[in-house]
Amino acid sequence: MKDIPFERISEKTGVPAERLETSFKKGSSRLLESGGLRALFFKKQVMDLEAGTVAYLTGEPEVIRGFPKIRRTLLLSPAIEKHFTESVAVEEKMNGYNVRIASVSGRILALTRGGHVCPFTTEKAKELMDLQEFFRDHGDLVICGEMIGRDNPYVSHDYPEVGPLGFRVFDIREKNTNTPLPVMDKRRILESYELPAVRLFGIFPVEEAPGRVAEIIRMLGADGREGVVMKDPEMKLPPLKYTSSQAHAREIVYAFNYSFDFGRPFFFSRVIREGFQAYELDESDEETLERAHRLGEAIIYPMLKRIKSIAEGEPACEDTVIDVEDRERAEEFLRHLSRLGVSATIADYRDGKATIRRFYQSTTDRITNYLEGGLY
């Protein structure tokens, strides 16, 4: 512990060195190798230092802060008027997985939300975007974005304009402090380096924003897309997120395929969102009935399908095909999943395509138990 530069990390983050040291002693942070570099990994938040923060200890410490949790609004009108002051920038929230990309000791690394370097994401981010020039000019910045597409090994969703795999940037933040760039400054920088940004629907006065967001959400839902993130244009205030009914239903369908591997709060929160959204959008009886049908079908059909498949002897599992250079890269990704506690295997590999099979053991075991007469 003596060789961990708590004082230097404190100078960069503003968190007292004694709090950092106490966190380490309690196991809230730990030393590990991250992307081949020695690092202090924060599993839990320490004061305002976010969970998922990684302090790289190669020479002068470089701190990649965890991405802050974005709060959700259930009702647009009162929340927007209470939270924002003059105007609201509305950007698309895309259905993928949160990634931070940074240059550390000259190496470009892609970190998942939990702070782990994902070898697959690191490789693909560099294939999808030309990042060298950006980080040569802005080594003090971190790109925050969403990895999206149907060949996404974490969250698969088809975006026609993206193809198999893509990336969209939603924030640029400073190393060490996590200070975000204002919305339009961010977009100008991304454009200058030809890096892809999430869609900006506009910047609206606070009094107009609830109605405009409601219109945007209806449009996104009809297109099978997820939702929006509402931001203070200067990024002085925390952003808020709001998602479509169709996105809620899609998540519930997925979760009820593996019902005993997802906690009850996952289901309950999405049902609550549906109730408040139906109330605020002042739907017709026909629209509310359609919402109710969508929600009910999202629960019953995947659950019934899974019970039948397990009754026929098939385990609860999910196959994802990823594009890799060789089998070793697929096995490296599998080792990464194992470190995250995910049970998976390579079900098939041929011609650079690896089928990753992820197992949902709790769902298999619990449903099997009930099918054999176990009590609930």
C-alpha cells in the first residue's frame, strides 16, 4: 500500500488522501492490471469519486473517472421546469452499452461502465473511429459514448443507419475532474475530428421542452428506438433521461426470457414508468389499451417460451455473434466476461465469427426446480 500515490491521486480528484486510503483498506478499491497497466480500481463511490473510476499508476497518475449515473424523470413537465433554468438540449439516448475511451500512457483503452477494459470494445472502437489524431491533440479528455448495433456482445439492437456495429459519442469529459464540455463545444470538436455524435434534436426553451420531448418520444417509440437525454447546454446541471414505452417493453421481454437472473426492481421500475407516461401523454382509451397489451405480452410470451424450452431440456442461454480477428481474440473476450462473473463459452467459431453463448443459470435452475414440483 505504501507504493500507491494516494496524495497524487488526491491532488487530481479533490478527494482527501486519507479517504482514498481508507477506501482501499476497506476493499472499496483494489489494485489490478487494467489494459496491461497497473491501476487502482474503485468498485464503490468515495465521496464524489464515482464507482467505476480507474486511477492508472504508470508514472504520473491518470484518473479516468466513472461515468455519473443519470437520473430519470417519470413526468416531463414538472421535472423539466424544476430542474432546468432557461433551455434544454435534447439528444438521443441509444440502446447499447456505455463506454469511456481514453489515452493512457500512449495506449487507447475502452472502459466499460464498471471500469474494466474490454479487449473487444478497445479493438472495435479503434476500427470504427480514427482516434489517434483526437488523443494526440486532446490527451487530457475522455470520450464517452455508446457502442451499438446488432453484433454488440452486451446489448444487441439493430440500428439501420449503423450496421453490424457502431459507436456514438454523447459526452466529452476531462480526465481527473470529470468536467463535461458544453453541448455545442463537444459537437464542434467531434465534427472537426469526424467522430460520430448522438443525434441532437434541438435546444428548446424550458417552457416548450416538455411538449417537444413528448413529440420526440412518440416518434422514437414508433421507430423502435430508446429515448432521450435532456441536458443543460452548458452542462452545469446533471442531465435527465426519459425513454419510450416500446423501449420499456423490449427490456421487459428480454428480462422475462431470463426471469430469475433479473431482480424484481428491474421489472417494477419499468411498469412504474409506463403508468406515469400513460398519464402524462393523455392517451386515448385505444392508445392506453395498446400500451396495456404491449406490456402484458412483454411479460407472458417470453416467460412461457422459456418455461417450454427448459421443459424440453434446453438451458436458458443467449447467443451473440461477434466479429474477431482470430479465435484467440474471442477467447480473450471470454476471459474478460469471466472476470466480470459472466458464465459463457464459445459455441462456434468459423471465418472470424465467434458465437458467444452466455448462460443464465439461475433461470435454468429455478424453472427446472418448479417443473419438478419445487415450491415457490
